Amino acid sequence: MKKLLMAANWKMYKTVEEGVATARELVSLLGTLPQDREVLVCPPFTMMHSVCPILAGNAGCHSGAQNFYPAAQGAFTGEVAPEQLLDLGCTYALAGHSERRHVLGEMDELIGRKVAFGLEAGLKMILCIGETSVERRLGQIEEVLVRQLESGLAGVLSTATAENLAVAYEPVWAIGTGDVAGPDEILAAHALVRSKLESLLPSEGAQIRILYGGSVKPDNAAAIIRLDNVDGVLVGGASLKADSFSQIVLA
Ligand code: PEP
């Protein structure tokens, strides 16, 4: 059975004390998770040492990194390696989040290297893709998604599986804006991603989870996860409070 992956991205928010309190409250609100879902929380690096063990205390809850550098170790000031994340009990990582692409200037080639290096190191990877509002207006959604998928997955065509890879479709214009994509827009984008995954990874593409991200809230989550080819959600703002994220997880 394909489990829904309900993922939280805490971005650059919270002190260690706040993160620990939120993780504790979340684990207690969630209790025993329904069989059909998994939970992932991606906290800032600063609190992983304290937060990862709390999440690990609830079967079905996992910790993820928002970012890492694709090297085993070395002189990369300010960066964090996959081995260092695995050492903390972190099992997932994001690559290609829109804020890393558009605020930090990460390019397709680096994102592809991260996906390949992360998988090789033993992390489960979530490749984030999505068009900007300008690209949407210019009718370039398909071109952008196909390019980001092809470059993001170029190094993992023989190693990616439904176990170690998920894709998050996050239209940039919907992230943090309250402007959630409509059902038809989500259906069309996810169908496109599914068909591209099936052609790039013929034996695994049908089973790889495709998450939707962009202004998911407790009141729209249930309708979104019911849509075809939506296998979970990636949540920013509404994941910062344990009660709203637990409502989304259990939607
Ligand atoms: C995100 O950061 O990936 C995200 C989807 O944010 P928000 O839920 O706040 O739109």
C-alpha cells in the first residue's frame, strides 16, 4: 500500500525550546498514526539533535533535512553533509525547494547532484519542483516541470525507487501566499509529473509519491489529498503549530 506522506517544513523558524515543545505536542496529538500515512518533519539544523529523537518515538514519524551539501565531508564552510544528518537519525531530505532555487540561487545542476548524492548516501530524497507565476502566465508550466524533473533525476535513473524518492509539486506562486492551487491545476500538474516519472523510471514511476505543496491548511487538506495522483502534502506555514499540522496529517 502506498502511504500518504504528510510533510512539514519548519524553514528558518523556532528556537530549540520551541521546536522541542512543538515536536512533543505533535507526537502526542497524533498518537497512533492511521495505517495509510507517514509523517515527516524538517526542522532547522540547529534543533535536529533534540527534535529527531522525539519524532522517532512515534512509529511512522520521520525527520528530514531542508538542505545539505552533496559531499561526504570537507572544507565546505557552513554546509552539512548527508552522513552528519544520518548520524542524527534524520532519514529524509528536501532538494530543490523553491526558496533554495529562487532566494538562494540554486540551479538545476546542483539540485540534481544533491538528489543523486543524497540517495547514494542513504537519505530518502524529496525533489521539489514548481513553476513561478510568470512561467505560469507564459504557459510554460509543462516545460518547467519537465526540465526540473529531468535535471533533478538525471543521476538516479537506475537507483531511484518508490521507497527512496518522492516528488513535491509546489507552484511557487502558492507557497506562503494563501493562494492554494485549484483542484484542476493540481490534477493537471500531478498527471504530468506522473507521466514523466513513468517514462523516466519505468518500473517505479507509477508508485513514486507525488506531494502537493502551497498554502495547504487544515480546511483544504482533505480535498487535496483526495485528488488523483496526490500522495501527500508538503506544508510550510501551517506546519509550525502542532494542532494545525496534526489536523492536516489526520485530514
Ligand atoms: C513550503 O514551504 O514548502 C510551503 C508549501 O509553504 P506554505 O505551506 O506556507 O505555502
